[in-house]
Amino acid sequence: MAAGSAALGLIAGGGDLPPAVARSVREAGGDVFVVALTGSATEPWVADFPHIFLSPGEPGRIIRALREAGADKVLLVGRVDRPKFSELKLDAKGMLLLPRAIAAARQGDDALLRFIVGICEDGGLQAVGVADAAPGLVTGEGPLGKFTPDENARADIAAGFRIVQALGALDVGQAAAVCEGLALAVEAAEGTDAMIARIGNLRESLRGTAAHRRGVLVKALKPTQDAKTDMPVVGVETVRKAHAVHLAGIALEAGGSLIVDKAAVAAEADRLGLFVVGVRP
Amino acid sequence: MAAGSAALGLIAGGGDLPPAVARSVREAGGDVFVVALTGSATEPWVADFPHIFLSPGEPGRIIRALREAGADKVLLVGRVDRPKFSELKLDAKGMLLLPRAIAAARQGDDALLRFIVGICEDGGLQAVGVADAAPGLVTGEGPLGKFTPDENARADIAAGFRIVQALGALDVGQAAAVCEGLALAVEAAEGTDAMIARIGNLRESLRGTAAHRRGVLVKALKPTQDAKTDMPVVGVETVRKAHAVHLAGIALEAGGSLIVDKAAVAAEADRLGLFVVGVRP
């Protein structure tokens, strides 16, 4: 976002991605106005930016706040927990749209995110993707640190992308782990962190060990996923978790995933002996 | 298997399926000779049948034992753990075939099973499927107990079959759980029991509760799976585990899965309020 243009309206859920986007936009000279979603975004980082806390059940107030802040573009990032509709704070528009929101939420988290962004677009705001707003976060092609996948790992990367694409087409998950041809774990509703953690419970003959790391974590954009609302994200913690279950490395969809703090991820991967590589599948 | 015909050679791994097959054949008037695989089959049931314990690394001895027992047909069922090749007891033929066996094992459990059966076929034995040897165990179409899936559950069953077929085509897993359109869990190397158990860790808004059971476990034959060596299996324990994580029921591929003790499964499902249904996808 070039200096002087209108502010980016950042509707922020939880996790490390919203602050990374906000900082990246500011570093590039742009302005950011943050709508922090109550129940999802509770982190103190929002105090560094002009912001307001609103419920996902208040789309009327969200649109009004963004307009008053001079934002003409809107971006929703971060983890948005499916709200308990019985406890949700609603404005008039939210009440009107609630039946559609509940229906969307039942179809999966992606559907709920698309629904919220859709309401903002109906309200005259232009939805933009993270890749447009903060291009510095997008995974590039090739290795990020000093380690690179060997022949076994390259075969596992190819197998992992096949699995993630097949699953992604059904809106199931965006991550899988493969070790020497065997699918160790596949992500569904539990999320990537829980998926990685359970690899440690598999018997040793199937997976890597501290003495001999093997297997690869693959993350890719779901074909059903809208890059404007949701892209796979990794950060330093992902590298640490992959290391803890003795994987050899991480492969990410180049152009279709985000890395929070590339320098820190590269340094941690180098320190722990893992590769992190962007691959165009 | 009709009475008077040659014995069935049952190469038995672990779990409930091998004894169920052996008993089903005997009840139909057939003879069974069991090769219990050391390291996998350690259960006392084999004492009820003529048997021998041999290592999966002794294909020469396995073929000889089956021939001496008058078996001309061979069936491998049950869980076969990937052996630690460094600890494997080998005969001459096993030593000769070890490099191929290791390569097969790396391609997944199915490949290892197909490899063992292939050696028996090379040795002049005819491989038969469970469906031929013990047709009473095969899942039929329709409900097994008194409960049937409602409209939500029928939609989840259809979604579950789509996921399992996509995954199965990549030799990943044979089970998934879906709740109101959301994929709760997908099976990879951890196996169905571990997959079911982790549904209980998901937040309540995504899954069923004791007060309101919802979501369906789906098991189907992988397209890569050879029905002669490996079909999905459920039993009374599967019903109990599905109940423990508040699923509404279980859907199985009719003609492409096995039920150990149908009467007991139906009774337990009725007692716990779950449906168990065979579906031709």
C-alpha cells in the first residue's frame, strides 16, 4: 500500500498474522485501521494502531467504523473462532443476517470468513488479499534458510502436495505430513499444530527420531480457499513444532502461503537443522 | 468354503478379524490352518485351530507349512506391524526377498501386505479374499440395528465418502468423521481408533455432546486396497469409541468392509443409540 493512499481496514482475528500484516503495511508507508474481533483478537498489539473492538455479529458497526476511518479497502486475517451464536453481540444488520451467518458457519470456517468479507463488499468496501496488502509475507520459491530437501524429502513433498490438494478440494484441511511415502498425519478440524504434535505418538519405525530426522510437513492453499480471507501461515513456532516431532523440514506453497517474520523463521530453521522451502506445486 | 474342500491357509496378523474369519469358516463347515505371524498375532485364539507361529521374514517356511497342512488357498488378515528389519527372523527365501520387502514396506502397509500375499501366489497358492472365505462378515446394505441416519447424518455420510475416496486413492487412510459439513478428523498413519478418540478434543461447537449426538464416522475400502489382503473392519469397540465422542452413527461401505460379530455390533449400537449403516457409495 503506497503512502498517501486511503487506509487499509484490517479486520483482525487471533494469532500472529494480523500484527504481522499491520506492521508490514506500516513499514511500507501505508496507514492501517484495525477492527479487532472480540472473542478472537485479544492481543495487546492492536494498541499500536488506531483501532476499535467489535463483535463479528456487528457488521453494520464494522462497515461504519471502517468508513469513518477513511478505509476503502478491507482485509480479514487471523483465526476467527466460530462464535457461539447464543452469546454473540449483534447490531441491527447482524440480526438481519444471522440466519445466513449460522448457515455459513456450519459449512466450515472458510465459509464464515467469506461471509464476513462478503458483507463488507456489499457495504461498498473493496476486499483485498494479504498478498496485495503485505506482499513481503508471501512465501517465495526456493529455500528460506541454509538447508535444502534431499531426494527422499523431495519425493515426500510431492506426495504431500498431492494429499493436500485432494483434501483441499473438499475443504477439509491445508496440511499433511509424509515420511518416505507414508502419510503420517492429515489435517482436518484440529488445525495444523495439533496435527504436527500427534506425529510424535506414532511408533518410531514410521517417523523420524532425534538421531535421524525424516518426513516433511506440507502446507498449501486450498483450492476452495479465498486468498483474500485465509492463506496457510507458518512462523517460528511451526519450525519448533516440526523439529519436536523429528521432521526433516517444511514445504510451503510458493505464492499461496504466508510466513510471519521470514528472517526469524530462517534463523530458527538453520539453528535446528530443518529446511523450509517454497514450492510451486 | 464347503466341507470336504482343501483347508484355507489363514496367515493371521493381530486384532479381532483373524479369529472372526477362522470361526466363520469353521461354522460353515470348512477347515482352517493358521500361520500366526510372530510380532503381530500373539492372541491365544490360535490354540483352537491347527497352527504354526512363523515370522513374516520366513516366506519359504510359510509356504511349506501351508502345503503340508493341505491348504491350497491363502488369506492374510489382521494388523501386521511394519517389522523392524534388523530384528526380523529370516529364512533363505526371506533373505533373498528382503530388499524387495523393505522397499514394499516403505510404500505403506498395504504394499507390505500385497508383497507377502504375492510371495504365496508365486509359491503356487491361490489368494482368496475375506469376502469369499467368510462372506458372513461382509457389510450388507442398510441399517444393522434399529437406528437410522437422519437428513443431517445422510449429508455427512455422503461428504465422508467423498473424503475417504479422495484420500484412499492416494493410499492415505480409510476413515473420516464429518459433522454438519465439517470434516472433524481424517485418518492417516495413526489408525481409526486414534482418529476417533481425538474428536473428543475438538471444541464443543464443532462436534456432538452427550446431550446432542451428531457427526458420522465413515469407513470405506481404499481404491488402492486389495480386498484380498485388507478391508476396513469395525466391531463392538468401534461403536463404543464412536459413542464416547458423541457421534450419531457409523456408515460403512456395503460390500467393501467387514463387521466382526454383527449381532453384537447391532445390540451395542441399539443400546447406545447409534446407527450403523451399510452404504453403497
